[in-house]
Amino acid sequence: MTSSSLERSTARAMAARLWLRILCIAVATGGVLQARAQPDLKGFISIDCGIEAKTGYVDDMTTLSYVPDDGFTDGAGTNHNISVEYMTPSISKRYHNLRSFPDGARSCYTLRSLVPGLKYLIRAVFMYGNYDGLNKLPVFDLYIGVDFLTTVNITRPDGAALEEAIVVVPDDFVQVCLVNTGAGTPFISGLDLRPLKSTLYPQVTETQGLSLFGRWNFGPTSNTEIIRYPEDPHDRVWLPWINPTDWAVISTTLTVQHIENDIFEAPSSVMRTAITPRNASANLQFSWEAYTQPKDPVPGYIANFHFAELQLLPSNAVREFRINLNGRPVYNESYKPTYLYTDAIFNRKPFLRYLMYNISINATANSTLPPIINAVEVFSIIPTTSVGTDSHDASAMMEIKAKYEMKKNWVGDPCVPNTLAWDRLTCSYSSSSRPRITSLNMSSSGLTGDISSSFTSLKAVQYLNLSNNNLTGSIPDALSQLPSLTVLDLTGNQLSGSIPYGLLKRIQDGSLDLRYGNNPNLCTNGNSCQLAERKNKLVIYIVVPIVLVVVIVSIAVIFFCLRTRRPGPVSNSIGPQNEKKANAPKNGDQMHSSLPRLENRRFTYQELEMMTNNFQQELGRGGFGCVYDGFLEDHTRVAVKLMFKNSQQGDKEFLAEAQILTRIHHKNLVSMIGYSKDGDNMALVYEYMPEGTLHEHIAENSNRRFLPWRQRLLIALESAQGLEYLHKGCNPPLIHRDVKTTNILLNAMLEAKIADFGLSKAFNQNNDTHVSTNTLVGTPGYVDPEYLMTMQPTTKSDVYSFGIVLLELVTGKSALLKDLDNTSIIQWVEQHLVRGNIEDVVDARMHGDHDINSVWKAIDIALKCTMQESARRPTMTDVVALLQECIELENKCSKYGNMTSHFYTTNSENHHSSYNMYNVDQSTNVIQSDDAFEVRHDIARVSMDIGPVAR
């Protein structure tokens, strides 16, 4: 055990590093209680389920503060004590009580005030103890958020089951849910949450988590020597595995230190003991049996083998060994543990699937000493690719639920899974985006108080019914800003004030059906707030029609005047473009004579104002102008690019981009919906790309969705295909001249599309050597150095810029590194590769979740694209073919690798002779591999079992 002062300093250090957002906990008599269910100063949440509200205690062994669970649930469930016959001194205090959930299909705990994107260890414990006197052992499912974790199968009334997962939490909260499967009442004894550093457990990503099968400490002599906090600052539970018949124990009293950048941080108290075979000439062997269940009958596992040499060996002694699984090597090199330093051998992808996993650690021919092992962790994989309800919608519904104290089946995620969706709401489900709430009916639900502002966050809602409640106060004008809302029913309440102007405007333009009868205090006339219901009806039956007639007549007059002033008819249809008309304007043509020839839809400035709600939300800004969020009359979302009025260069760019967008059609080029030339106001309207720019996703300070390596490769390929079409597919062909990560947009499916064609130039397909210009355009860091000298861009100029983009995808760095005096990313990559380790340049946020060969090939492609001499660069057609090969390498790695190829050691090297353009060894720190998976886990009785127990 560490001293109390060391515990406090450790807690302070962890808090300083990780928890700027965490609130202090309140100190109460009888123990430390968490204020409104917040993490404590270490970021820990420790819940004893089933104890009385406003009670708590400090555990004698761990010094951790445990709190009741009433602040984490919505009041569902009932508290129970286990039967007295099972309250033995050997079991932990938190197993004396539990909370059961006899009602409802799903019951959830919500853990809040978390850091989005951080890794967390989440642990739930269960002890039945015949609390209900039925002696009926329950079986139920356990979920983390919307992802299935395991089926909890209680096999003994006195057995304690422990279920643990390590996951990346995408939001500032996470829910742990128990789902009734009809095989007994779900219950829970305790729930823990522990933050982990982002560098720990590299197998955990945004798309997969780890589910613990077992975490065992080799070497203790007693089965009660369980190690957890404070010896392990992450509060992992290390169970003793004892086999005195076959194993001898070696140990030390010295501290075993972590290696630099340790990715597991096994505690010194675990690593101070190890086992070795009693027969020095024998192999060291242990095994576990797969835990099978209906959803995963033959699971696969990954393992972290922890090693540290505990004996100072003389110069003539060697301890060297290999690891085998079921007779096959799991790591293709021999291994020597380091004296008093932790190290690990681990795999990123699961073993082949077996019913029994037999591990044999065999001494090599050179070894003079038998093998050892200190500890092992075994996990299965949890796919975390299930998509929950849109985070804004989910947060809004939770706030609405809390405000009105709804007691329906409003538990867990509102829409997912759809079989457990909340009552009286409807969700839309799309393969390309998260579920959205489209309809909410809270009629006759006993609502009191004002209309919650959270309703205005439901941006996809079309039907909102709050009728026949006791709502008071005014109607929020913000409801008029709900873009999809078509029906708002407020009848039968006690609302007051006047109908907001925004809602009246929506009524007038026919986009909203507002129902508000039987609100006696509601004003429907701006001059008086004392109108009777008869006058309320007059507004609808008399005033609104008159306003509509005036508006319609005004529009007709304006339309007639505009028609008489225009030089010719304008089509509002969107269809195939006429190449001849699109190409007709020359550089000297005037804007007014060129634009009417564009055959996309033409918008007035007034329509742009309506579409963008008076240009309320700015999406981006560039040299041309600003881009705003907008919606067409059919609720299609669009991006409106409005030119700065004082931009002379903008006129030319506007015309160039408008002309180009009317005639290029490719899945990897952004599509134009229409344009506007209304006096001095010029704008382009094009398809909305909800995931923004590529730059926003890979920038070092990005708050966008993380892009794994395979997704980055696909984006690179799609971008290359778009550029290849510009160079080869359209007529006349085009040079983009401003290829960069901010001009690559991503749709909801993260498909890439090239954008911003204001600087593009056509060239002669029969002589594509260059385009004659007298100006230099482009963005620093992306500009072709040959173009910089000659002022004559070529298709190879785009190739060069694309090479920079590809390097950014690999490294996560910007084209120019400002903190290194604007060093080019090319120079930075080359300098690091000369040191011999490709992992030094790979974006650390990918945590090694990539095939090193595909990364090498991608860097090779990028460096070829950025050669100084354009003649030595590949064409975009060549680049597309090379990137397809790159993706095939990544796919091959995930499907056809051998068992050894995804095993790693934290200090191993692997030299790739096939990519030796720098004439040095390129150490990768990885040894690749493969195996398919889909998985589950197991933990034995915490306090009594020795070694793994079949479940």
C-alpha cells in the first residue's frame, strides 16, 4: 500500500492532467458524497447500488468513496438486501445490497460530466444472494450506451459476477443499461467508472472497445491477494492465479518501473512477482476455456502478456523464450524481459477462434534460464459502431424528460434500438446519419410550467404536439426556427402573451400549421391582450387570408417587373447542362450577360434571406466570401456561398466557379444547386456537406469525428478520383489550382468531394503541358514549386498539392508547421523518416490501428507526388491506381493475415526493405498480423476462485 500523502499527490496529478471540467465533490458527515452524481477529483465514479439515498461511505481497503445510486437513475427499481445466509465476512460490503428492476424492458444508469473522446473503464458487479427469496437465478443483457456488452448469466446465488469494458465515450455522458430478456429480473450490485489516458490500451478505438475476460496476477501465494486501487492508480482488479504444483514463484521487493510511453502501466505491485516452471527444463503453461453464449458461440480473444525480469542475471546467464498458442507461435521473435522494467507483448486483432486456449512459453536453445511471466490480461472485442440518436436530439429529450418529470418508458437512448424507442415519439433511421426525432406527441401528459427551450433543439422534428396540458408562459419564438416543423399543436393550455412574429410568418407562407385554440390568455392581436376566443378565430379566418392575398399580389407584381427587365427566360429546373452554353462566355463578357445562360436554378436575394434565416449561421469564410447554412422550401439543406460586395477578384471567381459547376458532374465533385445574381449580390447555392472539411477532421485541435486510417485512405482515393475526372473526364479538362484539405468536403457518409473551383483553369487536352497565366494563385504550403518559378500551372501542379494532402492524412499535421517556423510538411516527414521509424510520422491519434505496409505505400505515393520536377510526378490516373493498391493492402491485412502478424511488443522493431528510398532501416515498432473476431468475456468470483473458471 502507498502512503496517504502519495495517494493525495497521485490524485492531484491525475486531476491536473485530465479533469479540467470536473467539479469538486461535497464532503458530508459519514462519508464523501458526489454532488449531483459528479466524478470525484480523480475522475472516479463509484456507486453502491441499493443503499439508501444521501448515504455513503469510504471503503477501508481502497480508501475510495462510494455513493448511492439514486442520483444516477430516474427513480426506477427497488432496493434490496441479499439473504443473510450469504452475508459472509469474505464478501465486500457493496455486495450486501442491490437494486432490481422488475418493471420495464430497459433500465439505465447515466454517468455524467465526462470528457468526450476519452477512454473509460466501466465495471458492473452483480451478486444475487437470493435477495428475492425465489432462488431463481436471472439472465439479462448488459449494454454500454447502444452497444451490446454481454449477457449477464448468474450461475450461483453466492457467486459475484464482474463485467468490465474499456471504451471511448463519444459524449459527455454514458449510459449503462440492463435489458430484460424474459429470463429473470435484472439487478445490479455496483457500478464503477474510471478515466484512462488516451495512450493506454491502443486496441481501444472509436469503433471498438475491449470486454474483459480475465486480468490475472501470477505469483501471489494467497487467493485473497487481490490488487486494485491505490496500488493500481487506474483501479483495475488483478486477481491471483495460483498453481503451486506446476509453478515456482520469483519475486522482488524493489520497484518495477514503467518503460517510456508505457501503454498498459501494469502496477509495480503486480509486476514484483512472476512464475516460472518448477521443472527448470519444462515449459511454462496455462490455459483458459472460451466462454460461449448464444450471441457468440465461439468467441475470439486478444491478450496482453506482461513481463519484467526480477533477478539481476550474471553476464553468462540468458533468459529468452517464445510464446505459443495451441502449438502455433503468437509472436515471431524470441523475447528477453528487461530487469525491473515492465514490458508487454500484445495483439491488436483477435486470435483464431478456439474452444480452449493453451498458452505455452518455451525457452529458446540459447536460454540458460527457464521462462517467466508476471501477469496477463485477456479481452474480447466489443464493436462500438452502433449509432445512437443524434446527440443534440438525445440531450434535448433528456432535458425535457427531467423538466417535466416524465415517468414513461423514457429510458436509455430515445431511438436505439428501435424496438426500445421511447413512447410517443417517432424517429427516422438512415444508414448515412444518426437517427433523428421527427415526431413528438406529449398531449395529455400532465405538463406544467413553461415550454422548455429544449424543444428548439429538435431540428428534425416535423410534428410537435403539446396539447391538453397545463403549460403557462409565452410561446417561444425560437420554435419558428425549427426547419422541419410543419405541425405545432398547443391547444388546451394556459399560455399567455402574443403569437411570435416568426410563427405568424410561417403560418403566412404556408410552412406551418399552428394550432392554439382554448388558450384563454393568449393574445392573437398585437393591439390587445384581452381578446375573446371569437377574436382569436378571426385572425385565422380573416386577417391571415388578407395578408396572404397582399403578399401574393406583391410577389406577382415584382415577378412581372423582373420578367420585363431580364434579357431572356430563366429555367428553374435542375438537369443536364448544355456544354455549349456553359462554355460560351469569354473572359471579357459581362456578368449580366453570362449568368442567365447558366441553367441551374436562379434565386433572388430575398429567397437567399429566407433560405438562410437572414444569413444567421455562418459555416465558413474565404477570400471569395462567406458560406451560410440554408434550407430550400422542401427542407433540403444547402450551403449558400455569398460573395463579398467589394471583391473585384470575387467577380471573376464567382463567374468561373458558376460556369464550371454547371457542366461538371462527378460523385467526388461538389454539386451546384443554383446561383443568384441580384444587383450587386452574387451567390452560389450548392449541396450541403454535413461533415464539413477534411481539414476540420484531421487538424490537431479537431473536435470533429475522428477518422481512422482506412477511412482516410478512402477519402484520399475519392479525392484523387475527383481530380482525375477534372484532368481527364470533363471537356475541356480543368486544373483545379487550389487543392487543399479545406477544399475537400465530406458528406454524412464521410465520402469526399472536391470543392471551390473559383481558381480553376481549362487547358487544351491535346497539349496539357501548361496553362499560360500571369498571376500566381493557390495556398502557401500547397503550391507547386515549379509553378512558382514558371507561373505556368499544369495538371502536375494539382498532383503536387494532392501529395501534400496525402501527407496531412498520414501525419495529422498541417501543410506548413507554424510551430517550426513554417517548415514544409515534406521536409518534416523526410527528417523523421531518416531517423528510421515510420511511426514517428503517423498521426498518433490513430493509435497504431493501421497496416504499416499501407501507410508506407501512402507515404511513398505522397513523396512521389511532391517531387521537385513535375515530369517525375505520377498523373492523377496513376495516383488513383496506386491508392487502390494501398487500400487492398489494408483490406488484406484485416482479412488474410496470419496469427503472428498483429502481435506487438512495446519495444520491438521491424525493418522494411521494400521501402528503402532513405537508405536507412525503417523501424515500425510493430509486427503485423490478423485474425477475424467477434467476442465476449468472463470474470470469476472475485474473492474466492483461483485462476479462470468456466462460465
